[in-house]
Amino acid sequence: MATKFYVIWQGRETGIFTDWATCKKHVEKFAGAKYKSFKTREEAEAAFHGNVASSSSKQRAKPKASSAKTVKTYTAIEIAAMPIDTKIFTDGACSPNPGKAGTGIAIYRNDRIDELWYGIYNANGTNNTAELNGLNQALIIAKDELEKSKTVAIFCDSKYSIQCITQWAVGWQKKGWKKNSGEIKNLDLIKEIFSLYQLLKDKVQILHVNGHVGVEGNELADRMSMVAIDAKEHNFSLYRDALDIPAILAMRAG
């Protein structure tokens, strides 16, 4: 049987694979998965990197996501339609940047807001560090949910954080945690998050959502990041006031 080459543009891992079993593992039950088979490695390489030749009608049908660095953005409607038990929204804020930083999380269970968390205040933080801290906490929460046999997705508005953990860190690790263009910023934190992600990546999705476009979970996480800054809360703490969504959304935004 002739070998096929499977290109995955969106999945738990991206790249070119030579067997369906591996491809299936990376795309099955992954929301927004984009993949396709090709007869030759040359075709697969061209498609994966977005250099699709015009000589083949099959090749002309290039998927929307043409690069491993593409991150699909999910809308509120798409998120609401996902049949997932636990949806975790995470956000980080810094004012100014660099400056006072904090992190927030909103947890929905069965599509209803259930918990809000805030903290990890840093008087000399950055927006990227605050976002990475949020993703780290979200993965810790996701691990607990998975142990309860729940399905989980994480929604983050930082493409930098998502790509650091799901795309770039694999290559950095292979090179001894180095990159050709210079220093890897926030390396210790990235290593910690990547280690946890490696344990969970086949069971949890990390998806991008735009910030400040009215996605309720993202907006609530944003307000919690500002609560963390205002309260100077170093611990990661459960928000114990009433979960009055309109009142929380009326708070200062990040």
C-alpha cells in the first residue's frame, strides 16, 4: 500500500504525518481541526507551508489555515455550541506594560458561570507574563476537571501564550530550550506550563478567543485580572462576592 502523507494545520499537534492512526489521534474530537492527505511528501510540504502549486486541482483546494503558526479564533456562538462540560476562560492584564500585573479566570460548568478566580499580582510584571500565568492556572484547573471525568476546553485571548505552549515550545525543547533569534522570554514559566500541557494535551483543547468583543467568559476573566491588580492579591484566590454578571462586567476593564 502506498504511503500517504497527512498534513495537520489545526490539531493537538501540527505537522506532516505518515500514518492515519497518528493523524487521527491529533484531530479526533478537536474542535476546528484542519487536515488533509496527500500522495507525496512534496505535495504535503507545499500544502503545509502554504506554497500550493497551481498545477493540481486537489492542491488548489488549500485549507484556510495554511501555516502551523495559524491560530483559529472562536466566536461566542461557536463556543456556546461546543458540547464541553467545563469551559475555562483565562486572561491577564498589566497597567502599564510593564507594570502592575494580575490574572483572572472564569469557569463555566454546563454552560453556566460557576467560579471566578483572581490573583498572581506582580508589581513589576508584563502582559505576557500575566497571560502565561493565567494559562498555567487554567491547565491546573483542567487537570482537576479531567480527573472528575469531565471534558474541558480552555479559552485564552493571548495568541502568544497559546503558540508558546502548543507550537513553539516543542522546537525550543529539542534545541535545549534555545531559539535562533535570541533569548526565550519567560522561559521558566513556559517550561512549567509546557510540562503540564504535555500531560494533558490529548484531553484538553486550548483555543483562542478575541478579547473585548463581548464574549462573556473572556470579559469576566478580564475583570478578575483587574481585581487582582486593585487588591494586590499575590495568591490565586476564589472570588467570593455574588456572581452578579452585570455588576462584574461594569467593573474596570483591563
